[in-house]
Amino acid sequence: MPSIKTLLDQFRLKEVINEDISSKTVWLLGTVGNTTDLVPGVNAAVITLERLAFDTQTISNHALPGSDASLLGSLALGSEEQNDVYSWAAGYINSRMFGPDIRVSLIYPATQKHIAKHQRQHRRWITETPRLYSLVTKPFIDAQPASRIQWVYNILSKKVEADRIVYEDPDPENGFIILPDLKWDASNAASMYLVAIVHRQGLKSLRDLTDSHLPLLKNIRNKANVAAEKYGVPHNKLRLYIHYQPSYYHLHVHITNVDLEGRGIAADRAHLLDTVISNIEDIAPDYYQKVTLAYALGSDTELWQHWTAHLDPRSTTESSPETN
């Protein structure tokens, strides 16, 4: 595979497919190579551009004026405004003392699923009872080809990204690895984002968890602080949760700094690990096989398209089958 720099040099933009003002992130869709016809899975590419957070330690060291390398000395300001005690201006920092200020991620070749995941979509609400999970969602999950999570197996087998692993318990039943999520720059502790990927195969989602998995879940909860402390984040600053629906069907737990907001922590998707453990241990060992789970899906996702095939013809596409 060519380097990311080589692929970016060959990238031809088709459209901006999404943006997130709060995280200062934009997603681009285009092609790699000479052809301009976009073909998912062949020449399509999705690029993520994200502004990185300031390094507060660097600011502390260089904040005072007096040299060209200082923070304030490096500011180039445009038009200025003032109102009473308030002043503001737009500009840019022309010093490189802060290091990289943007993160670039590339998916190539990008499939239609990759494109749908990142493009702006209308969202639809699903009320998934245990019966509907068995009839609709589980067949969809079981039909996913193993190749879609080959990258996960590559990490677990240390074929790739071995140098990024910050903690591992190699036990095949209750073990896991922890490494920085690709959405994090692995430097700013305030935005720390780690992921624990379990070694055990066959656990695809929250729905699979029973009391037999409590040792695994508690092991992740107990060891997450070991990894986080490497970035200076104490155990009482950790938020651990499981997504449902997840972005890929191999059980993993998100580990973030509790100060990090706006990334995957919506109430309909993020299930706190402490709550998951308590539901199984204190309420019912098969809690997640009995409970109704509600969540939102993008209207262009494969799972939503699968659900629409089971909608009552009399209902609108805004409805869940369970509402009729």
C-alpha cells in the first residue's frame, strides 16, 4: 500500500460530505488516481481533516511576548472589533513551535458503507425489542463478512499497530488490548480517547453479553486506569462505555477522559460499562437478551436499509415496525 502522502497527492475531491463545527472536523469524498469516475471499493477515498487541540504545556512555556517564537508574537490578526471591555479578532498563528495543528485520516479504497458512515444523513429512530432483534438486527449482523473486521484481527495478532498498544492482557477469554483510538492525537490528555478490543472472538455486540462475560467486563474496568495513567489521566476521570449499534461488530469498550464531550456519548448509543455490569449482575444474567434497546440510525446506513424491508407498508419511514 502506498504511503498516505502518496495517496493524498493523487486525491481528487468530489464533494464535502460532512462537517462538525464543534470538533472542527470536515469529511471529504473523492477518488485516488487518474480516473474521475468514483467507484466505491475501487478508487473511492474518504478523508477526515480535524483541527487539533492546543498543547497547553507549550502555551505555558511560550505564552509571553518578547520573541518571534512566542505565542502572542506569532499571531497575525485581521480585522479587529471592540465593545466596552471586550475585544476580538480573527487571525492565524504563523509559528511552528506548537507542532502539527491538523490530523488527517484516510480510508482507501472506501466502500459504500465507509462513505455512508461519514456523510451527513437524516436519522431515524429504532425501538428494538428482543423479538425484532432476532428477526431483523441479528440476521444482519451475522451476515457481515469477516473481511470487514480483518483490520481488528490484524491489531489483535499484532501484524499492525503493535507499537501503539499501551496495555494488553493476553488471556484468550478475559483478555484485551488497549490502544489510542484513531480519532485521538495521543498527546492531549484532556481529549484522551482509548479503545479496549477483546481477544475473544464471537462477541459482536452488547446483545451478546451475559453473566459469563462479567469477568471480562470487570477486567477491562479494573485495568483501564493502568493505560490511562500513562497519559496522566486518573481513574476518577475515566468514562467507559459500549456503543450500540457499534461501528464494527467485534466487542470493544471506549475509554475517554470524562471532560471529552460530543463524541459518541449520546444517550441512545453509549451504554456505560458500570451500568452494563450492574444490569447483568444485579437485575438479570440475560438482561441484554430481554431488554428493549432504542437508538437512532442514519438513513443511508445498511442497517437502516435492512430495517426498512421489515416496515409495515402502512407506516412511514420514520416509524419502527414495533409502533404498528
